[in-house]
Amino acid sequence: METSPLTVLIPTHGRPTLLERTLDSIAQCRLPDSYEELVVIENGSRDGAGRTVEALPERLSARYMHCARGNKSYALNEAIRTTTDGLLVFFDDDVRVHPDALVKYSAAAQNHETGGVYFGGPVDVDRETEPPEWFESFLPSSARGYEVGPSRRKKWYLGFNWAAFRSDIERLGGFDPRFGPGAPSRATGQESDMQARMRGDGMQPVDVQGARVTHYVPEGNCTLSWLLKRRYRGGIRSGIELDMGGLSFAGRIMWQTAISFCVAGKGAIKADREKLAFTLFTLF
């Protein structure tokens, strides 16, 4: 069976040092026979990404694009239009990729050449500082780490480590510019929006255990102020989804509320005023 070409897509904006680290890790990866190219799409201002791509080893077939519009979803759509039909693997500019990740994605895709599926792998975290143990449960998976497997409550994957066939993404209309970095609404979640549409279309998730990345988490992303800002942006996304007729909104709120009440209860029992105040604040 002929394997679909594999293309790696990395959007970037204003993080040249992190991007260089990401690309260095990909340069150390084993490349499957299906490997086609690496596309780095810089959106918004130019910050040296082009020079970094030019310095990569020839075997990566790396290509640089620039999108003047500072919108991640829009930039991804622009880049996808230039790629070969096949499997698209999405990483961000703040991860380090495991040496076997691309080989694992290619092998998984070979078993699902007819499409109708999307893929994702586990995530480790590289945090500049460790948050208090009680606070960690409130952080998103991008700052806590993420494992794939049958025990997971939801079948979705983090946006900086997942893959799908180009034909499926185009059939569903591409990424929605209302979501993600650079969106006028400031709403998060262009990848989760796409994956929600995939599930709604009957597509099935496929866990790829060996496709692991390590996500860099700066110190500022383990603070109360950052978490509240993120939840605010997540609330904007939920409002847009509700307006679009999304059915997951109520369930998500109920689940988050239940977790908050549990942590608040522990705080009250242990007379932990900081924990109790924080959980009640996030509830209301």
C-alpha cells in the first residue's frame, strides 16, 4: 500500500529562540519514507524565521512562508493550500519533538489511508517553575502534560501535537480565523474547534503513543493572572460555540464546576484560605 506524503506544519510568531529549538529537535528526528517537507509559516511581523529555516539541513526540505496577517488560523489555511495532498502534522514553535514522532505518525496514517480519522500524541512539559500542587489541577493540559489512551475522558488532542489528512481539513472548510492567536475575538482554540467539527462529521480519533513532544511552559504561564486571562479567552470561545449551537458548552461548565467545588471543599476542610479563595473566585 502506498503511504500518503507527510508534511510538517509549524506556525510561528515572535518567538525566534523557541522556534530554533523546535526546528533543532526536528532535525534530530528519524524521517519516514513518506516524509515530504517541513513548512514554517510566520504570521504578522517578520522576526528572523526565514533565516532560521534556510540554515536547516537539506534533508528536511524545509520551506519558509510569510503571512502578513497576524492570525494563526488564517496562516495555517494559507500554508495548507500550498501542500501536497496527504498527512499534515501540526507542531507549534514552542515544543521539542521526540526523535520517533514522525515515524510513528506515518505508521499510524498508513493504517487509515481512507481518511475519516485524525491523530494525536502525548505531551510532556518543560516548566520554568513548578506551581503549588493544589494549583496544578487548574492549569490546562498544555501546562500539565497530556497522555493518550483509553482512559482519557475526551478524545481530543492538543493543538501543538496532532495530525490529520489534508483532504479532511479542506472538506471541513479549514481553520476558523475567529479562534486562536490573532483572532479579533481573542478566543482560544482553533485546533479544538477543528477537532470538534471532525467529531461532528463522524471522524474518529487515533492515539499515537510514540508521537511525543515536550511543551515549553514559561514561568508566567503558571500564575493566577495568566490562568484567569486564559479562562476569559476560553469563555469567549464557549460563547461563540454556544451561538453556533454547540452542545458541549453546558457539559463543560458542569464538569469544571464540580472540580472547583471539590477543591474548595478540600480547602475548607484543611483551612487553606488561599485555595478556598481561589476556587471560589474561579467559580464566580
